[in-house]
Amino acid sequence: MKKFWVIFSLVMANVFWGCTFVAYKIANISLEPLAIVFIRLMISIPFLFLFAWLSGRMMKIRKEDFKLIILLAIAEPFVYFIGEAFGLSLVSSTMGAIIISTIPLFMPIAAYLFLRERLSLTNIIGLIISFGGVIMVVLASEGKFSGNIKGILLMFFAVLSAVAYTIFAKKLIHRYNGIIITAWQSTLGAIMFLPLFLIFEVDRIDITSISPDSFWSVLYLAIFGSGLCFILFTYGLRELGASKANVFANLIPVVTAILSFFLLKEAMPLVKILGIVVVLVGLFLTQMSSFKRANRSK
């Protein structure tokens, strides 16, 4: 029964994450990118600290570790959300989810370069296949880009920042629990976003023009996208380990594509469907070697 709840938690975490791309597009109807990010952080921060306190996971950060926490905050949420928020303003939610889903593909390369972890042949094959899937998604049926090139580059900018974040987090993850790390990096990230929000967007916010759909979408992004998703995922991560838990991320682009088709009326041509399948196959291949190592260690 416990295993069922572990799997259920991981499935729901990634389903909720897949929904965030659609929620952002709806929020963007009434709010600008920086406003969405800043409001999202300001709601999620007290939620995370409250959860840490209620669950008995509140921890004090050592003074010498704050430099690393600052680096984490620069990589994510600051740089990551700039790339994702502005990127999603220019590309479809499905394309955004597909590009973000390539984060696990870049990790073996970064781990090899910076952490000297081995890069397996399966990882390389999976990387090549998934890149082929990404190209299929972003290209129209006649070979033309179906998305804004600037938006695509911004989304990949978010991908690279997420990879950098993982490298930095490697030194902290064994000292502190994930809830506290996320809460503090979100707090520092909000401080970094504050000047940008005040300079560029605070005067452009018209509360009376914010639609109910946009309001609920921002609330969803804060509570589910930056809070509940992480709580559910860390539970599954603790029980199954990183190798098996990460496989469930393959659900994200699928959920986004289906939800975008029904709620945002995004087109779903055959080439996009095939591209999604190819990306998922590539992602699965990148995890196969991890599964084999995990099984051998039992």
C-alpha cells in the first residue's frame, strides 16, 4: 500500500507540473511575466516555511552556506524564471514543456564536466534521440519553425540554469532538507526580482483588469507549482531514489500537450505528437542505465 502512495505522489507531482505551463499562459493574459513570477514567489514562500514548521523540518542555515544558497537563487528561481516566463510568452505551452523536459538530458554532460561522473553510451543515445524529438516539435510540417526563435532560446536558457542549479545543489542536499533549501532560495530569488518588478511592471498592473482565470492560475502556480509539487516529489524521491523518481518527469510534456489542446485550443498535428513520443523515448533511454545500476546495487 505504501508503494502505491509513493507512485501516486510522483504521478501527481508531475501532472501538476505539467499543468503549470498551461496555467502560466492563462495568467499571462492579465499579467506580465515578472509580475507572475514575483507574485508566485511571494505566495509560495510562506507556504513552504509553514510546511517546514508544521512537519518539523525547519532548519537553520549555517552562515558559511549562505554563499552557496545565493548561487542557487541566482540559477533558480532568478535566471530560470526569467528564461521560462519570457520564453512562455513567446512559444506555446506544449513547446515550452517539451524544451524544459530536456533538463535531465543535459545533466549527464554537466555531471561529467563538473563532477567527473561517467557519461554512458545510453545517455548519449538518449540525448541525440530526444533532441530529434524537440526539433520535430518546434518545426512545422513544412520545415519552418512553428515557434518564436527568441522564445525557444529563452526556454533553453532556463534549461541551462536548471542544470547549473543542480550542480550547485550537490554540495547542500546532504546538509539540509529540500523544503528548507527551496524556501530560502525562493526568498532570495524574490529579493532579486523585487527591483525588476518595481521598475518595469508594478505601474502596469491594473488590479481591476485581472481576470478570475488569471488570478486562479497564479495561485495555482504558487501553491501547486512551487509548493505542493515539490513536497510530493521529495516524498517519492526519498522512497524510490533519484533514478526511479526522475522517470516520472516524462509525464510533464504529455500532460501539457493534452491540456493545451483542450483548454488553449493549441493545434496537435501528427508531427508534434510524434515529436513528443520521440522525446519521451529519449528520456526513458537516459534513465535505463540508472535503473540497471540501481538493480545491481540491490
